[in-house]
Amino acid sequence: MRGRTKSFTLVVSLVFIFMVMFSAGSVCAEDQTYAMVVFLKGSEFFNWAYGGMQDAAKLLGADIKTELRGPATWDASQEARAIEQLIAKGVKGIIVTAGDATTLNPAIDKAMARGIPVITFDSDAPDSQRLCFAGTNNYEAGKVAGKSMVEWLNGEGEVGISTFPGPNHLVERIRGFKDGLAGSKVKVVATCNDEGKVAAAESAITAMLQAHPEIDAVFAAHGNPGPGAVAAVKNVGKEGKIQIMGFDFGMPVVEGIDKGQIRGTVGQNPYLMGYVGMMMAWAANQKTRVDGMHVPPSINTGVRILTKEDIGVYKSPPAFVSGK
């Protein structure tokens, strides 16, 4: 009996010691902040991405903190400054979408040189030293859009594209879109510069439709031209006669689909981009027996064409006032 009592006491003592150690570790654990940098803070798309990042951080531990940085208007140079500030702050990792394919390269490379893992998402900076790209294979996304457009137009028609110069992901989307039309009688007859803005998209697409009245459909290569195309089609009096394919699922695009003004949109998975980006940044800081091999150079988060039947969940996007 005495032996059993000693054994029980020893077990209780060990449990107590482990509880104390765990409590002390919880209280004294080093604060680890990971940051997301976007080129359009407040965008619903990036809010979905940040929501994914936050959910991943919660799973990784109470000591993992997150913050959201970036300009309120599309500006890659301000993104670069935000990365510089985060380097000075000493964050544990940075997840960034490149508003321009090259502007962020020096800042990304500096972070990597300081031992801060950088994961790009959505729009890559392929010539930088970034560790991993988590996002859409934009060429394949464009190709899916092109093939769907062929189906929409029954294999024959003329298409106008709305985009703007700079971001690498838009170049890849359009290249994929054109390849997706291959083998059909659907062809691209015009491309307009929407400057990355809804109002500019309306003006540019209106001018494109006036110059090319034969256009049967408009492909919006990013989120803003979708609602711009809706307004442009009204401006030229062709509602119901021109198909509109949007990109992503900002509320104006969702509303346009709900009203039948936009037939469908290329739906990326920004939530998964943020979730995977956080996991990869954290993983990069962990030592394993295969150090360096547990973070792949790229992860494809996929796309699908969303129509009226698919958009219900996207009517309530997350919002972040403080960005934390």
C-alpha cells in the first residue's frame, strides 16, 4: 500500500511540475508577430486572405500574432515601405501580394537576408528571393476563363479584355485566357487599360465597346473591371446582349451576378492563400530533419467559375477595422 502511495504521489508531483512548466511557458512565451502586406487595404479579397491567415495563426498557438499592413490605394512603393518597417520591427514572417512584379524585390530580398521568411500570395514577385508563392496559377486561371468563354459564346464570337499594365499575375491571366480560346472561333479583338480602378474601367470599356460594336463579351482580368463593364454595357445600350465574365467576388461583382448583369466570375481562393501563407511562413521558422525542404517553392490554391448558384457564401465578407 505504501508503495502505491509513493507511486501516486510521484505521478501527482510530476503532473504538477508539468503544469507549472506549461503555465510558465504560456506566460513567458515570446511574442511572435507575422504580418500580411497588401496593395489595397480594405479590399474584400484581401480581407478574405487575412481571415485565412488569422485562422491559421490561432491553430499555431496563442503566442502567434498577426497584423495587416498596406496602402488604401494600389501602390507597390508603399508596400515596399511597409515591408521595410516590418523588417525594422523584427517580425517573424511576412506574407505579401506584389502590387508590381519588380518594385518589391529589394525589400523582399532584404527581409530574406535578415532571416525573415517572405511568402508571396495572389500576385508573385518571381525575380525576388521570396521563399514560396501561395496562390493561383494565373496562367491556368486564365485558361479556365477562356475555355468557359468559348462555352458561353457557343464557340464563336469576339471578346474585349479589360486590364492594366504592371502586375505579373495579370499578364499571365491574359496569356492563359487567349490560350483557352485556342481551337475555337472566339477571338480577342481589343484590350483596354482600366488603370486598376472601377471608374476608369467604365470609361475605358465604354470607349472599347464604341470602337468595336461587334464585341460579344468582356473579360475582366481582375476584380474592378466587372462592375465597370456593367456600367459600360448600359452606357452603350447593350444590356443583356454582351456577356461579362468577372474576376474574384467583391460585393459589386457578387451583386452584378445576383442581378444577372454579370454571368459569372473566376473565383480564386484568397482565404486559402492567407491560410497556407501563414502556415508556410511559420514552417520556415521551424527546424526539422529536412530543413528547407518542408516549404515548397509554390502552392496552387486553384480557381473555379462561380455563377449565381455559387455566390451565397461571398455575400458576407470579413472586415477588419484595426487590421489586427
